[in-house]
Amino acid sequence: MQKQKIIVLTGAGISAESGIPTFRGGDGLWEGHDIMDVASPIGWKKDRNLVLNFYNERRKVANNAKPNKGHIILAELENYYDVTIITQNVDSLHEKAGSTNVIHLHGKLSESRSSLDESLIYPIVGDILAEGEKCEKGSQLRPNIVWFGEDVPLMQEAAEITSEADFFIIVGTSLQVYPAANLIDYVPKGCESIIIDPSIPTNSNISGIKTIQEKGSVGLPILMDYLMKLG
Ligand code: OAD
């Protein structure tokens, strides 16, 4: 029998228990940084080194982080369901946990790309992408991250996959960033949706969705139990 499809939209909250800070709220990354300085084409034009250093720091933290119980449960779900994870996270913790089907909507810390030609993408070995590292066309390499004001190239694919979901699970995202937050609007009728977050977002398009108001490490085992009881 064909496995049912679970689509999981994850955000920074799922990696919080692995020691990677979230973006918003008390200790969030954006409290200490101006988004436009470090995560926009304007910031890149203004001060490349500031941007490169910002992502070198993020990469160092991510490279040293280990997946937590939440990531591991999502990987285990593949034993029972056809799982696709659509993550806004730029770390590789879903892959490290064993998930095999991960769409990185906002790019990856582990990759660089040409600042002239976005189709030229290269792996970053180690923690550092430095000033002077160039693509084969001679332009400075930048992190392969989707910045504010840029298109999200994988959005169409993510929307199509979401439109085939039997279950749509949202974990650890404030749903404040678009177009990612719009994915909810592609969930088909009859699909069961569940949000897991210690602080449930208040977007109008999530009214009626079931909630598990817990951290990932607590909420995902509850979800797993629930799905197993469905048989
Ligand atoms: P946010 O920082 O906006 O939201 C994090 C969410 O995680 C909040 O809803 C928290 O309540 C929740 N949370 C905190 N601890 C948690 C835990 N242990 N388990 C589960 N949930 C927890 O992060 P995102 O929604 O991911 O984009 O942010 C979206 C995008 O904004 C990011 O991808 C990034 C940022 O600007 C780019 O940099 C392009």
C-alpha cells in the first residue's frame, strides 16, 4: 500500500534545542543585528565582510550542532509515511538526523553561490567563506541564502508538494516570513494540520488547525504517538 504523505514545515524553533538561536523574541538573532545589514542584497553591497562574518559565525555554530529529539522523530517518521520536510532553516540538522527528503526554502549555510549567476552553487568546506573566494566567472562568492527582498526559488515546488499532503505539520516557526507562511494556503481540503510550538502563532489562516503547545522535543513524540494510533 502507498504510504500517506506528511509534509512538515519547520522553522528555527526545531533547532533551538540543538543550541541554534531563533530569530525573533527575547534572545533572537534579529535582536542583535539589523536584518537589512546582514541578510539583504543592500547589506551585501554596503559591507561584504560584515555579511560574510555574520554567516561564518552561523556556520560555525551549525557545523558543531547535533540534531535533537525533534529532528530524530521526523527522520523516524519516514519508516511509516512518505515524509517531505520543507524547512526555513539553513542548518543541516534534518539531514544529520537522517531525513532524506528536505527542501531548504531559504538556502543552506553549507553552500556558496556566485554573486553574479545564482545557478553557480558550490559546497563550503569547513566554517569559513572568505573575501576573495570567487566563482568560475570571477565574481565574489556569497552565502547561498535567500535574503530579504529576494525571490524564493523553491517556493513553487514547495507549494505543489504541500497541495498533495495527507497531513501538514508545522514546527517551530513564528509564521512571520512570507512567502513561506503562505504554504498553509496550499494545504488541500481534508488534510489534517497540526502546529507544534511553545508559543502558537496567531496568523488568521491557522484558525481551526490543531495545536500542540510544546517544545519540539516534547510535541513531536506526542505527534508520533498520535500517528501510530491511527495505524
Ligand atoms: P522565528 O525566530 O521567527 O520563530 C521561531 C519559532 O520557534 C517561534 O514561534 C517560537 O515560539 C518557536 N520555538 C522556540 N523554541 C522552540 C522549541 N524548543 N521547539 C519548537 N518551537 C520553538 O523563526 P522562523 O519562523 O524560522 O529567514 O523565521 C523565519 C525566517 O525568518 C527564517 O528562515 C529567517 C528569518 O529571517 C532568513 O534568514 C531568510
